[in-house]
Amino acid sequence: MPVHDPENIRTMIERGELDAAARAARNALPGLEGNARGQMLLLLSWARLSAGHQQEALRHAATAAEVFDACGSTEGRCDALIRIGNVLRGGGDHAGALTTLEQAEALARTLGEPVRISQVLRAVGVCCSILGRHQHALSCLNESLQLVAEVGTVTERLVTRQSLLNAVNRRIGTPVPGDVEGATVLSMQIEKWRELADDCANTGHTRLEVMALGNLAITLYEGGQPDAAIDALTPLLERYRSLGMRPNEAICHNELGRCFEARCDAASAKQHFEHAIALLRDGGSLDDLQQALDGLSRTQETLGDLAQALAALREVRAIDTRKADEAARGNASQRELRIELARLTSQWALQATQDPLTGLGNRRALDRWLAEYLPRVEHGESLILMLMDLDNFKQVNDNFGHDIGDEVLRQVSRVMQQHCRTGDLAVRYGGEEFLLAMVGLSGDDALAAAQRLRHAVADVGWGQLRAGLVVTVSIGLTEAHEATDGPALLTLADRRLYAAKFAGRNRVVAG
């Protein structure tokens, strides 16, 4: 196989031969045109992103998008948007990545290709999970997993399962005493991590296997099983070492330290925190280093070495300053990526702010609307957000098919448009989530409007569309004076929407 063959370059990237892959891609470019050139640019972008060269990766992906536009390849443009979203996510700009990935999702659904839809939904789900939009994250990742189960490769199925389990872990956190539901979900998570690790081992996906085992151990600890976590973590140290996964090895020592602390074995915990610190000083996450130093300080204090405990604690405080500096550099890097993306793809800013399936506004339309209306709140004008999610929508797709699911989304959008007044905005927020932004309403009037909207959706003649079809919605309602800015207001609406779901669905939760 020629060295510049796309599959050969892909294999080199997957093996970590990033410089060789980039050279092969560059050497191949002069002889390529059209779609083949765009795909090679995406491979080059992947290689440079994997090597940590984000701006260069962004330039290659954006150039690929221009090539695909020139040759009329919607599939290629979708792939380019997914790559750009991954570059932004790699740079820590999860919100910017989400905006780009939502454009990719619209294209993928227009194309109707399950593989592309699955890829973009997984990326959207990871971004939403990190941003704390847990409900939408789980919806996207579950749909992605359903699609790859039908058409994806073994690797894609395993990676998507891992992303979904990580998202669930972020959602549930550490169960508080008496949280029976949280403890039950965590117990189920433990079994799912075990199953994933076994499946990875049986298919030869060694790195994915050890990562799954590491997450299994952390979940065991969070579930109050430190002894089981120690048994799972201990053999992983050598496996991480043999695979050259130093950051994971350091995290493993940190987790072992926490486990031994939970067993009141301060001496063993201290040894593991020291091992973690030694690895992390040579390069690693400052958060992980700070956690190790904090653990070392606690164990030294327990062992009576107060001077060393204080020294470790001082270093913990010093890292706060380093983290602030790194955060500033990270923010600057994210700004540079956004500026570069705007420069390279300025024409994208002119794209319509309309969701292609429903005809409602999209996230960009909402951002512009909020930028216009939020300043008016300071002058006494009221502003209401109703975040609405279709209840059990996955079952609609499963039981009646995606065509019926799409028609449900379109009919719900028409109901929302009927409830819009002049100056209001109806938005498809993502997936089966919708948002209605309204001005000039009191809190009581807003609650009444939300209840009317909920009843209007339920009263659509759904049975005429398909016998047995029932559609209801849950709504989280917020008023602008309850939060300091747009993102905080949306987060509050999302929390109340989740509360409505948790309380039984088909209801409104307000402040």
C-alpha cells in the first residue's frame, strides 16, 4: 500500500506516527483535486490536532470545507465541520465546538447517513456533558449508540459506549447518603464499566480496556467500595506503564491514595500520592498535581509530620496561581482559534439562523436574540425563557420510526409558532429540546403561558398521525432577573426542566 494512501495515513495516525502521517498527507496533496483533496486535508488536520497543533489543524479543516464547497460535496462539508468542532473541543472551547457541531448535525440529518449522524451526535454529547447539559448529552449519546450498533465498526461502538458511561458518571456525581436512586444508577454503572472492559479485552482494544478499567475503579470508589477499587487499580499501574500512559499512571496513583485514605491507611496513601507527584512534575495536569499534593498534605498531617504537611499545602496554594495563568493562556488560545475560524470561514457567519427540519430559529438565532434583549432587563423589561423537552422521545423513534419522529418535531414547532407573539422567539434548542423566549410577561402570566403551551402540545391529534402515538412535554421556566447572564439563565432553565422530568414529566417547573 503506498505510503500516501489515505487508509495507510489513517493507520499511521491511529498508531501515533503523527509526523510521518502529516508528511505523507502533505506529499499527497499536490496530486489531488476535489473530494479526494478535501479528505486528505482532513487527515492532515487530524494528524496535526493529535500532535497538539490546533491552529494548523483548524486551517487544514477550514480549507477542506472550502474544497468541499467548491465541488458541491455536502458529505465532505459535514466531515469538515465535525473536524473543526473537534479542533475547538481540543482547545477547550466546548461552547464554540457545540455551535459548529450543531451545523454538522443539521447536514448529517439532511444526508440521512447513520454513520455521520452517529459521529456528530457523539461529539455533541461529549461537549454537552462537559458543559453540564446532561440531559441533552445523554439523549445524543444514546441515539449515537443506537446508530453505531446498527452500522458502526466495533471500535466506534466501544468508543461511543465509553463516552456514554462517562456522561452518566458526570451526571450522577457522588451519591449523597440516602440517595437511593443515585446509588442504584451507580451500581448499574459499575456493571456496565465491567462489561465494556471485557468487550474491549475480547476484541483486542487494549488502550480502551485499561481506560474502562480505570473508570470502573473510580466508580467503585465513588460508590463506597474502596477495597474493590484498590483491587481494580493496583494491576493497572504496570499496564499503564507498559503502554506509555504516564498521565493515566499518575491518576491511578492518585486514586489509590484516595482509596487508602478511605481505609484509614495514611502511610500507604502517602506513598501513592508521592508517586503521583513525581510523575506529574514531569508533565501532567495541574489539577491532578494539586489533588496529589492536597492528599499528601492530609496524610502527612495524619502521620504527624506537620512541617511537611504545611509545605505540601503551600504548594497547593501556589498552584492556584499557576492554574490562573494557564487558564488565561487557555482563554487566549481559544480566542485565537475563534478568530482564526472566523477569518477562514467568514462566509459561514452569513448562514441562515433557521433550523432546517422545523423552520424555527437555531442556537445562533437565540444568541443574537439574547444579546439584543438581555440589556433591556436592566431597564425593567421582563424576559422569560421556557426550555421544553419532548417526554420519552426516544420511544417515539424506536416504536414509530425516525420519519414519524421528525414529523412530531415539525408539529411541535408549529404549536410553538402559534404561541409566539411579536418580539418572541421560538427555537429548536437541540434534538428534541425547544425554547420559547418571551418578553413583557409577569411571572404568573409566564407560568400560565407555559401551561397553555404544554396542554396545546398534548392536545394535538397525535393518534391521527399514527395510532397509539402520544406526545407530552416537560418545561423549565426562568425569568431573567434570576440569573446574571444568558448562559446562567439557560443553565437554570435546564435544571428546572430536569426537575420537571424527575417529578414525573408532562409538567412545568418554575422558580
